[in-house]
Amino acid sequence: MPALQLRGVTAGYGRITGIEKVDLTVAEGETVALLGANGAGKSTFLRAVSGMIRPWSGRVVLYGEDVTGQRSDRLVRAGMAHVPEGRRILATLTVEENLRLGAFTRRRAGTVDEDLESVLTRFERLRDRRAQKAGTLSGGEQQMLAIGRALMSRPRILLLDEPSLGLSPLLIGEVFDLIKSLAAEGLTILLVEQNARQALGVADRGYLLTTGSVTLSGAAADLLADPGIIESYLGGRGARS
């Protein structure tokens, strides 16, 4: 049974269509990259999946259950965590308070402290800053905090929206090393990313979104070798990340 399936999903804002008739499948334990330029509809896609907006048509199926249009908090309880573009941390709260908020849907409060310790072990820089206001962290630290907060919900599938946005090359490398580590631990990941080379480097499969519609899909290695993908999204045949 796939972790996530979209069948003919159309969504948008007002009268503006953001995505149209999108089909996509993510298998259990798989990392899937959704690629596309700015304005292609990638964030709209994730918002429709995670309950932030209601699809106009089509179906979203999570672990065999039709969850189309369900509220975000219910999807978190069902095992989905969404790290939005721009991190959306709560700047006036401390690092630890932000992390604990990630566990707000958890029914067994007794295990939250254990998971907090696990997240702080994974992100040692956050441990050093656990009492610090989140708004004073660097961009890379805020991204780690946003991912750590999502992990506090004990997700079965993690949705990441442009995790490399605004980061230095060094920090981008750290973020994608983290994604590879989470995937190696068996976490299912749906990665929306404009940095195609980095995304396909950690993904099993990829989809290309163009003006709201999926125009290409396949194994990540095949997409990475496709001249059209390289020309459009990797900066030319001779480009290197």
C-alpha cells in the first residue's frame, strides 16, 4: 500500500488554478522529489496534500484512507508532518518551546521528553540554544528547528517545502545530508525543491511540475541524466552544484 497517492488533484486560490489534475504516488520508505521553477505550483501542491487548502477536485489518499480536504491537525495525527517554505517557526518562543509544540497532537505526553532528547541529540546546535528565542537563530538553525519540530510529531511521512531556500552552500549540504539520514532510517519523504541536482541526489524518484501539471516523472537517476532537466533546472549541461 502506498504511503501517499494523489489522483487528479486540482487546487488553487480564488479563481486562480495552482495545480491541475495532478497524479503522484509515494511508496512507503521512499524519497520522492517534486521539481519545478518558481510559480510552477509546488507549494500549492503541498498545501493541498497537507490540508492547508482544500482541493477543488481529485483525491488525496494517505495509507489507504481518503483524506481529501481533512484539516491539517487530523493529518498530523494520521502520520503526516509538513515543514513549510520559510520555516514558519514561532520567533518569540524558545527553541525548546517550538519543539514541544511539534508534539501537540500526541496523546501520550510521557514520551515527549524522550523524543525531545532524541531531536536535540540529532541537532546539537539546537541543544546549545534550547533556551534561546527562535527568532535569533541563523537561517540554517531555523531550518533545523522546523524539521526537528516536525519530527516531534513522530511522522510516518515528512513533507519538506524548499528546505534549501535562502541557505549558504555549506548549510544546504547539511540539510540534504540530514534528509539522506532520515531516509536511511526508513522515514518516507516528499521533497519539494527548486534545487534539482541536490533533490535528485537524495531521491529515489522524481516528478517535474510545469505550470501546475506533472509533465515528467521517473527514477531520480534517469531524470538527473535527462538533458532537458539539466538544461532547464540545473543551469546547463556543464553545470555543477
